[in-house]
Amino acid sequence: MKESYSLGCSFSDRQIEQLACISETYQIFNTMEGGDIRDALRSLFSCQIGFRLQVYHVRRAVVLFDALLDCNMISRNWQNVLDKGHFLVSPQGRQWIKKNSLSSSLNKAKASSAAEFENIRKAVYEMKKEELSESW
């Protein structure tokens, strides 16, 4: 029996569109077969078994996931899920990105003052803010 995984999220089409925009703007993900990034993000966030998404920049990717966590949009165990499900593939496309790499990349990104990391966070916070304003 195959194990199932969950990031504890359910994004609307609008949110997937916003995540795709963030990914494209900051060159976070690369669809390995040149497919649509929106479809790839749906597969990633639904933890589709056997799905793989190539990461251009690991630190940018972990900042995105950490910002989603800060906004309570994904579960706390995102690093475990991405590791065990082998969902993210290295920039070279040869191996999946393991939890220790996600963790160390996040620590390095948090210690950095790079504007791109802050801009990714701001984009996610704006996405959450928009969601909250729509729910009123």
C-alpha cells in the first residue's frame, strides 16, 4: 500500500494563479516537461503520488513554503511531506530534495537579508490578506 501525503491545504484557482505568478516572478519552480505551472502547483499542493517538480532555487522555494506556513496556509510538517513524497527535484533534476537540505536552506535564507526573500514573503502575505478580505 502506498503512503499518502498532505500539506493540509486547499488553494482556490485564484490562489494557484497567485502562486504561479510568484513562482514565475522569482524563478522558483520549473515544470520538468514544460507543462503549465498552474497544473504543476495543483499537483504539488495536492501531493499527487509520483509527481515531481524541479526547483530552480531551493532557498526561494523554502521561503515560499515558510511564508505559506506563517500564513497558516500549509501544515507545519511541510518539510517532512516534501521529503517523504519526493515531490521536489534538485535544480539539476537528478535527485529529490531531502529534508536536511530544505531545513539548512531555510536557515540560510532566514539569516539572509536578500530582498528577493522578503519580496516572496510579502507576495504570500498579500495573497493571504486578499483571501481574508474576500471572506468578509
